[in-house]
Amino acid sequence: MSETRLIQGRYRLLDPIGRGGMGEVWRARDESLGRQVAVKCLKPLGPHHDPSFTRVLRERFRREARVAAALQHRGVTVVHDFGESDGVLYLVMELLDGRDLSRLLDDNEHRPLAVPDIVEIAEQVAAALAYTHRQGIVHRDLKPANIMRLADGTVKICDFGIARLGHDIGFTARLTGTGIAMGTPHYMSPEQIGGTEVDQRSDLYSLGCVLYEIATGAPPFDLDDTWAVLVGHRDTPPEPPRRHRAELPEYLERVILDLLAKHPEQRPSDAHELYRRIVAGRTVPSYAPTVVAPRPSPRPRPRPPEPAGREARLPSWTRGMTTGPKATGTALRTTPPDPAAGLTGEWTTRALTAGTGEPAPDARPGPPPATARALADRHHAGLRLGRLGRWTEAGEVHRAVAGERARLLGPDHPDTLASRYEAAFALSRTGHAADALRAYKQVTAARIRVLGADHPDTLAARQEMAYVLGRLGRHLDAHQVYAAVLAARERTMGPDHPDTLRCRHNLAFSLSRLGRLDDSYRMACQVAADRARVLGPRHPDTLVTRYEVAYLLGQSGRWAEALQTYREVAADRARALGADHPDTLAARHEAGISLGRLGRGAEALRLYRGLVADRTRVQGPDHPETLRARHGLGVNLGRLGRWEEALAESRDVCAIRARVLGPDHPDTLVSRREVAVSLGWLGRWADALTEYRQVAAARERVLGAGHPDTLASRDDEAHCLQQLGRGAEAAELHRRTAALRGRRPAGGP
């Protein structure tokens, strides 16, 4: 392809960065979004393929590309777009700053990588495979060239779906004299070689080959003859890696050899089990000979740095606070103090029998210091993932650390409970509110038993219980828990402690969910003033409460005041957090909603266009918040009477939401309803009826026949029937919905 080639009027190819049997990879510029991307151009569809085969191939390409584009994990290369241009199939992917493992080995003159690097690569690839295998996706061609290590240490797997496409097209190199045309010989599983059905465990075998190579410098069967390589995979036990490199940890050798088992059932059952084994293995300290030397004087541990955004004038008691999250879940979290020192003085005291100095019957000895430090490092790695919004991965880390801490320290040790608390927090942030509530209840009960009912950590867990109760729609229960926690915080910490102020913010939030808008507004205004006094007017916590004040103004119909407050919060967040911070973008979005409510559709449309561009640039085109901004754009196109454009935008957003979130997700159904609204305004009532009925059926299936959203959808359907002149059907539908409304219990959702 020419360097000046512009694909689909959008992607300008700049220079080639890789070639292979299936085509080329180019560095390119996305002219629409102004960002650098990688474009993989697959080999042209030549005239030797008949038209029917070409049609099937294009469909398979679209299917495999959609699969790759739907994968959302930090360990998988992001696919932005795909299509066909002049007979060339292409994929548009994120441009990675790093080198694949094959090049790393070449750069190292095929000497093995350092042991910590091998373990880190193994752990990250296992986590990525655990995710993709849960989606039912098997890579089929895992090899060093398909695993990238970025400059920041992140490891990514590339080319999901490409191996199967290569087999369909016939571009993979055929093995001399074998007739086999799939996979790469040095990394093929025995079942691939035998032509039998492959599953996720085939990827684990290939990963074992990769780890063997980066650990020893050569693949397990490093032979020149292809047939000998295949026979080796099928029939010959691999030589243990430690015979080539004695300093490899024994657990790592065991993991690699188990991955290279000839029969799939002898390998780890899945990638998640592999991940757990790697994490557990790296926490066990290696043997080191004891050297007798004078005991050095202990050095004081350095004070951890102040959390980002905390102003210097804050009182000293705010340092190292262990607080729960904000009510909206959008503000910064406070990092707990480092538990690497092992057993705390408080825990040690509680573990002793009163007045004797002897261990209590259930007290356990502490783990070796190196193990405690390793677990603390893993715990903090999970916290970092959470701060980056990578909650699924954070939850996996915290659950693994919690299990290991429970084994080493005991199930009720404060460090074990800290990991269980963070695992519950990750559950709540990934939409598993019911599971999070159960986990928080267990942590709360244990902390009451071990630390006491008024301990700050116990109160933090109770406060999180209230948060997930609200997420589950149990607003009265949430309010009661918040009120009890607030009383305890005021009694033990004082009214101006940031944790107390956070609980008061949560309580104001719960009042609004109970319909007590005036009480909620008064309390939120007071909390905002108190936070500004204690923390500063532009502290993230202060801005969270001011954001809530704006929300309450809107709920009360005071949209002009809400707009002004949202704009002030957006400006202050841009200064304090940055223009591209998610909280800043959220305030801009709410300002757009306020403009629409005030009938200022043209201004709202301009705001949403800019917001869509910024969210696409920062978070990607398929991110739920990007799609939410595009939904707002479509709504305001309709408000301006531009219904054809509104219909096109709503349909596009609906299709992407169905792919990314699922066809029955509430956001997808909101977009589908917007499609129906646009069709109605265009006079296409028969088409609108089809959409309304699909929304109503999905809501009834997910929420139940009597849920307010389901009943609203049935009203939409009845209105559509009236517009089509089918009054009798509309009346019957109104009668059924009225009966369902009458059966709803008082105070129901």
C-alpha cells in the first residue's frame, strides 16, 4: 500500500511497522480524531477466490473483528474499527509503545529474561487469558510475537481472531510435508497437531511454550526440522527448565511443566487457576543462606507522601485516613496506610490472652517479613488498579491476596479483612451490588468482633453497606445505616472530621432518594460549606457535594441555578483535576442536560458535540460515558426538530450499546426507545410500534411486568396504537397497565 493511502477517508497510512504472512501493520493517523493508531492490512482478496467464498470470508472477518473489538481488558489490544477498502480487509487498533517478546529476546541475543520479568509477564498474560476465556474466546496462536510488553510494563496479547482468519484465507505457512496449515510449530499444542478439537487449555499449552522460551532462551523443542518439532510436542517430555537455568524458582518450573502436559486434562483447569498459582508462588520467599552479622540499627520508615489533591493546610489527623468512597463513586479515594510491616500493635494485643502475655488459642504466628511485604505490594497493586478504574482486575487481585492472607494470618486478621473489604468494593463498582452487600456484611461482622463497633474500619464497611443498599433500591435501609454510622462518627471523630463529612454527604444523598428533596438540599448545602471550610473550596470532596447540590436543584425544577452550579463545578474540577478528568466531563454532561431542560437546545447541541469528541479521545468511542454523551446529542437533535439526524444517531448508539453492554441493558433500552420516538415524529408509527414493543418486552423480562419502567413502555406502546387508529387495542393495553399499577405495593419501587 502507498504511504499516502487514505483508508475510508479516515485512516492515513504513515509508515509500515511490521509484516507477516497475513499482511502488514502500519502506523497511521486517524484524521477524524487526530490520534495515532495501528492499522493491520490483511492480504488482498485475489481473483483466485470465487465470489461465494469471498462473501463467506468477509462475513467471517466481520464476525471475528467484532469479537476482537468487544474484548475490554488491559491485557488485550484494543480494536477500534474494522472494514474493507479496495479488496483489503483492515483492522484499526491502538498503537502500542513497546516491543513484542520475540523482539525482546532478539534484543537480548536470545538470552533469557530476568526472573521478575518472566513472572510479571506470566501473571499478566494469565489474567488476560482468564478474561478472554470467560468470554468463550480461544486465541489459537499464542506466541512471543503476539505478546507485547509496553514501556510502562503492561503486557498485552494481540491478534485475537486473526489465527482463525488466517486459516480461512489460507495465509498461514504450510508445514513442509505435513499438510497442517494452522498455528506456529514451536508453540502448537498436541491437540492442534493431531487435528482434534481445541479449547482454552490449548492456549495454556502455548503459553507454557512462551514462558519456557523467555525463561531459558529457547522454546521447549528447538529443532530445525518442522516434523521433529511437531513430534516433540506430541510425544517427548520437555526438559525441565532448571537444567538450563538453575536460578529459576521451583514453583515457576512446576507451573511451566504443568502447562506443557501432553493431555489437556493434566494442565491447569483454566487460566484463572494459573493466575492464582503464579500469584501464590511469587509470595513465597526464595531460600537465601543466613549470614551472621551485627544487627543494624532500625531506620525509621519514611512517611508516605500526602495523597494527591490534599492541601497543605489540612490538620495532621487527616494523614493516612482509611475512609470509604464518595456517594457518587466519582471522586478520589484515600489510600490506606501501608500494611507491609505485618502484624499491627493493636492486633498483637488482641491476640494475647488478657493479663498473661500468652497467645490466645486462635492466635497465629505472623508470616515471614518478605511474605508480608509481598502481600502488601500485591494489595497496593490492586489499589492502583482501582484508582485507574480497572475494577475487574482490582477485584481479582484483592480476592487472591485475601485468600493468601487468610491462610497465613487467619480469616479475622485486619490485613485479611482489608483485602476482603477492597474485593467487596470492586464488586460494587462492577455492578455486583448484591454480592458486594454480602461481602460487606461479612467484613463488618468480623471487624465488630475483632476491632469493635466504633472502629473507623468497621464504620467504613458499614458505610459501604449503606451505599450498596441504595444501589439495590433499598433507600430506607440505606438511610438508617447512614444515620447510625454518622452518629458514631460524630461521637468518636467529631463533626468536622472528613470521614464524618463524607457520611453526612451520603446521608443527604439518601434523603433525596426518599423524596425528601428539601431536607436533602439543606443538608447538602451545609456539607458543601463545611467541606469548603475544612478541606478547601476546590478539594475533590467539596466539589462532589457541590455537584450533588446542582443535582438537587435540577430535581426541584430550578434548572437555571443547576446549570450555573454545574458550570462552576466543571470549571473548578478542570483546575483541580484536569480538563479530561472523568469528574470534569461528568459535570459538563450535566450542564448539557440542564441546557436541554431550559429549552436551549442549540447550546446543548454544541456542548454535547464537544463532549463527545473529548470523551472519544480520552475514553474511546465505545466507552459507556462516550455513548451517554452521544445519546444526549441525539436527544437534542430531536429537540431542534432534526429528526432524521436524531434517528441515525440513536440507531448507531443503540447498536453499539447492544454490542458493548448487551441488548437488555437499561442504557441500550433507553436508546431503543429514543429510536422509537424519532420514528414517531417522522410519522413512521408502524416501525415505532415495533421498537416500543421490543423495549417493553425486554423491560418486562428483566424488571417484571409491574415495574414503573415497564409500565411506562406499555404506555408508549398504547400511544403508538392510538396513532395507528387501533383504539380498541390501545384501550385494552391501558386497562392492563392500570390494573398492574393498582397491584403495586405502597412504597414500591
